[in-house]
Amino acid sequence: MPAKTFETEINKAPALRISHIVRDPINVDGRVRYLVDPDGLGEERAIPEEVVLIRWRRRTMVGHTFHGCRLGPNTWHAVGHAFGSDAEKVFRLSVEQIDAGRKDLGLDKDTHHLWLPEASSVAHLFAALGPKRLDQILRRHLSPERVGKFGTPDLFLFAKKRGQDGVSFSRLVEVKKPKERISPDQHAEIAFLRSINIPARVLRLIESK
């Protein structure tokens, strides 16, 4: 494992405070699925990214609720295609405007590889980043030099204070199976996000009997 990639993984901040232990892997349609319960209880199974997402959503903390969504490798290209590259304008979009834009992506046959999570999660993602960091991300990903390069983390995880709609804190997380490699693009993206003070990390799952 390259040194810089190793450095990306051993830095386990920010904390997620959920278990990274997974049990009883089975292959379903070419993808591994684990028991969602970290102690192996019950029969609920999910792919690695969904395991982490479900556990985060079930996390408990006084005065908070936990939310999140999966991100696609082309998330920022999808944002640019749907809404343009003006970060201030994108940041101010309403949930209704975001929903209309994401639906238009699905209707455009030339953008079948571009998709966005449900509108409320996208709005919270923009809110968590703020216009300045959103601008830095869009400039990076919409640059012609980055055609064919991806690396966007698998998950956007966030918490809200009960009774409020704003983001209390958030994380961007790349999920890896026990022996899965981190690509150079994924390493570079985590390093970039950290460089602009976005809490991002790799979470490697550990199999246990």
C-alpha cells in the first residue's frame, strides 16, 4: 500500500462512533452482504455502504437525530450539469428546485450515469459545505483536467439537533471492505477534502466470526 494512501487510512478522524465490525458475509448478485447488526443478531443484511449508513442513522445522542445518503462517483458532475457551476447560486437553491433538477437528470438520456440523492439530503450537503467550500469542490471536479477522475466518498452522513433543520455536524466517508484497496483518486479526494476543512475519512470494515 503506497505510503500516502496508508496515511489517509490510519487517520481515523473524524470519529463516527459506530461499529466497524461486520459478520457472516454472503454473496448476492455479485456483491457481498453483511449482517447489519454488529453483534450478528437478526437477519437484516446490506452491502458495506448501506451497513454503515444504517448504523449511522440508528446512532443515538441526546438532542440529535442522524441522517445520511449515498453519493455517486459523479455527484459533483451531476450538480454541475443540473444547476451550473455558480456555487453561491447552487447553495441558495430550495429543496423544490433541487428536486426538479435531479428529476430532470433522470429524464435526460445523455445523463444516465448522473444522479443525485433525494433533494433534502442534497440540500443538507450544500448547507454542511457552505458556499466557499462548495465552490472549491465544484471548481475541482468540473475542471477539464479531472475528466475520468472520481474519488467522491461513498457516504454523506450528518446529524441535526432535534426540532431544527440545520446540520449540526457531518462527515464524508469512504467505505472499504477488509481487503479492498484505496484507489489513488479516492486517496487524493480525502486529502483534498481535509485540506479545505471538510471532515472526511476512510472507514475500513473488519470481518469477525
